[in-house]
Amino acid sequence: MSVLRIAVIADIHAGETRSNIQSEQAPQLLENFVSEANARSVELIVSLGDNINAASADEDRRYLQRVAKIFSRSAAPVVSVFGNNELKFLGRSETARILDCTLDSEIRDASGWSLIFWRPDCELSLTKGLILSDDDLAWLDDALSKAKFPAVLFVHAPIDDHSMVGNYYFENHKDLATYTNGRAARALLEQSGKVVLVLSGHTHWHACSTIGGIHYRTIPSLTDTFEHSGEASEAWAILDLTTQTIALEVFGREPMRWSVPVRAQEARWRAPMSRSDFDNRMQTLWSKSKDPQ
């Protein structure tokens, strides 16, 4: 059985060190990651965005060029999706030029899988939150019509609306953690029946959920320290895909292993019961019980 092996890294944040992100360690940690990926003979490297800090155009350009130079040592192709930090001062065109990737979202087929690299707008706004545009959703809808089953979607910011309780950055600003209209994207994924996994970064921690038969996972930041008393997480991952299984392993100071079978394309949870149907059902069951507890 052939295995499609992909190395994944998120939120590198190369630049000047901030209070809780060891950004100055990013180049060396990224070198280590590329060496590991080469040693494991991966077929692709995916960066989930926020390769740099949004500090200034000059600083961001310098550090993004350094990141790109390190990525160039990979034996496998490197695909980057854009994070909010790349786009703040450099913009989409310059970011794409430095990282040697396309401006727009794209689909690639490999070993029987469709890999969807989605680059929607991810500009952070304190007044309107993080929002998918109509054009971003239209692109996704069209891409899903062309994709094959099974498919994996890579995107910087999560769309699963998972809990931010305890998150250093986003507990009190959840509208900047996940797309506030992520439900619209999830509806497209579920209607297509093709996507089995969505991988994101942005929130800097492990998170998981399963909605409509689709697994959603976020990968911790390479350089963040908020769980490690000043030590960088050094997180990166290997994603192994076969026609039958999905296996994700995260390395570094926050190790994690997870694997599931690839569901059948037509498999779905039933549509949720209405409140009234649920209440009527429970009342009927309780009325037949001698002990309502």
C-alpha cells in the first residue's frame, strides 16, 4: 500500500523575539525541520502560514527571504498557504514571489488524494473579526467540484469554530481565532462529500473536532512558548495518507499521535434532531420508565 508522506509546519514566526514567541530561534528550528523532512523522504512540505512576524515591511521581507532560503534546501517541493502576518505589510504578491508559490489557492493530486491549498483572505480586524469573502467561498465551491475523493484541505486559520477557552491569544477575542462565517465553508465541504481532513495553524495549539464526518486539526506553532515556560515548542508534523488511513504525528515538546480510517465517501452523521423532536422523544422514554432518573 503506497503512502503519501507530507511534512507540515505552522506559525514559524521568524523575526525579532517577542515576549512569548522565540522568533530568533526560528531559523535554526526551521533548519532542523527541513533536515528531518529530508531524512524521512517526504513527498511534500506544507507551511500553514505565519512564517514571519508582522513587524514592518523591511523586517518581514528580510526574514521571509531567510525562511524561503531554508525551505529551498528541502528535497521535496514546498507549498505555503498565507497567514495574516505575511500579508499585513508585504501583501499577497510579494509574499508569493518570495516563497515561490502561486498567488491564488490551488489543488494538487498525489497518490490518489486531492490536496487543496486554500489561501483565503486572513486579514485580522479588531472591528469585524476574521471573515471569509464571497470570492473565497466561491473558489472553494468550484475547487470541491473538481477535487477527487478523498481530499485534504490546508488553510491557515481554522474553520471549525473550536473552543478558545484557555487560549493565550484568543480566549477573549474568538472572532480573530477562527473564521466567524466558517460554517459556510464547512457546509460546502460537507455537501461535496470529498474532504476528510482539514489542517490549520494560527491558534498555536493542538485542537481537534469532527463535524459532519470531517476531521479538523490544528498544529501548534514552531516557536511559541505559552505551554513551556520559555522554551519553544519546536512543533512540526508528519501526515501519512493511504487509501485506507490518515495518520498524523506531531513532534517537539507537544508530541501527539492520531490516526483514523478514511471514511466511506457517502458516510454522514444524521442531521441533528430539532429541539421539539428531542424533547418529545425523551418525554416518551421517561414516561415509560419507573425511575425517571
